[in-house]
Amino acid sequence: MVGIVLASHGNFAEGIYQSAEMIFGKQQNVQTVTLSPNEGPEDFLNKLKQAIDSFDDQKQVLLLIDLWGGTPFNQSSGLLSGHEDSWAVVTGMNLPMVIEAYGSRSSMDSAQEIATHIIETGKDGIRIKPESLEPKKATATVKSSGQPHGTIAPGTVLGDGKIKYVLARVDSRLLHGQVAMSWTKSTNPNRILVVSDSVAKDRLRKSMIVEAAPPGVNTNVIPIKKMIEVAKDPRFGNTKALVLFENPEDALKTIEGGVDIKELNIGSMSHAVGKVAVNKVLSLGKEDVEAFDGLKKLGVKFDVRKVPGDSSENMDNIVNKARKDLSSVKS
């Protein structure tokens, strides 16, 4: 696995490391190296060497640096001597770049390949609001995503006529950093479907969700009835969908309506009156417990993970604990 060093002036590297861990989970073979105001180039170089020595394999090392021309960059560049064919240094480090580097290690074994790949992601992470302030880009040829464009005659069959569900997730936050960056990277959908009757009626939430979508992935917010209709429409046969539900009740209604989802990823369920906190990220109420019971009867499997790198927890234990705690609250 490619070793990654995050290096910066001050504590910037440590902060971005913590942020990336929140979104993508804990990572192996990643180290931070910081330059304090009272340290010199030699101090930084020694810490940098120690960080690289800690990696399982020092043959492939990617150094992500905050600024071109500063001490972290200069000392990192000096270490490239003798490793020009395998190591790489990238400056302008930002959070999207770091997350993309993490995700790329599962499919790329070369530090230099990852370095080339993450440049565009780092650039795309720089956005402006209002959008009218964005610099105009040259018109480029848009690569087809295999999705329906314009009006396609009803009854037309694309692919095998069936949506491919690369991930179906229950998450009260719906589309946020962990989903937009880590889960889309690991599942590679070409469309995100947020399925919620309440959110579909809320223009503000709809617009915020669409804006939070990762570049290149079509995103729609639709009511449950529409999801059931779309699932039966053969025109969406080329769709690789990441489906998001705000709660298990909506997931149950959707699957009962005929949507062929066989596994649900359980991410986070926020606390509210009438719910009990089962762990740090999951709070369940009576309706949630009943919905999970119903989903289990339908044969739906559960994968309880916030991010792809986490280990899955046992859903039966979670539901049983919630059932017991809710019973105690009543009594």
C-alpha cells in the first residue's frame, strides 16, 4: 500500500488528517509531519524521515504538502533523490485531495499514479458562491454517463432494464461528506437518489442536497412513490444508483413497494424525543425498531458502517438494545 505523508507549516496537516478520518475512517500508513515556529529545516527533515520509516513499505511514498517553496516542500523534495521513479510530492493540499488519495489506494499501487489522479480533485474542491463569480471554463466535450438524456420513449429498454443498486443507505443527514466523498468513491454510482416524501417537498433542502453532490454524479430528490415507479422503468437499466433514505420507515415503504434492494447500509440516525441512543451515531425510536423488524422479515441484510473502512456492527444487537432501552423508558 502507498504510504502517505501529510506535511505542513503549523498544525494544518494534523487538522486535515482529523477531518479526513471523520469522512473516510481510520487509515493505515498515513503520517502527519508539522513544522513548528521554533523548529528549523533539520528538525523537520528528521521527523519526515521517521514518518516514512514507519510505513510497511517505503518503496511507494506520496507526500502531500501545504505550500510550494516552503520548508516542508523543500525538505520533501530533497528526499526524492534516488526515488524519482516511485515517490511523488504534491503541493496545495486540501481535504478533497487527501480523501481522493485515500480512496485511490484501493485501486492504484503507484504513488505517482495517485499523484497525477488527485490533482483535478484538488482543483474541483475549490468552489465559489454565488456561482456567478466562478471563472468561466472552456467548453469541453461531456463524456456520456450512460444515463437517459432528453425524452426517451416509454417502454424503451436500456441495458437489462433494471437499476443496479450499488448502495442503499439509511442516514438522517442524507447527502454529506462521508457519502459524497467516501461512499461514492468506493461504490462508483452514476446517480444518487435521495428518497423522501418530506425532503422532496422542501425546496431549500432539495437545493442544498443537489449542491452537495460530488462532481459528475447526477443527483435527484424524489418521493417514495416516484422511486417505486422509476425502479420499474426499463429506461433506467444503465443506472448505477446510490440510494439514500432519511429513516428505516421510508426504506421499508420503498422495498414493500417493489424496489429490489437486498441490503441496507446503516450510517447515522440522529437523536430526537422518544428515541434512545444505542451508540454514538445511532438513536432509535419505537417506529424505527418496528421498521427494522419489518425489513428483516423481508430478507433485507444490514451493513452497519459509517464509512467503508469501518468494521460492520451487528444490527440484531443494536435493535435488541434499542428495544430494551425503550421498554425501560416506558416503565
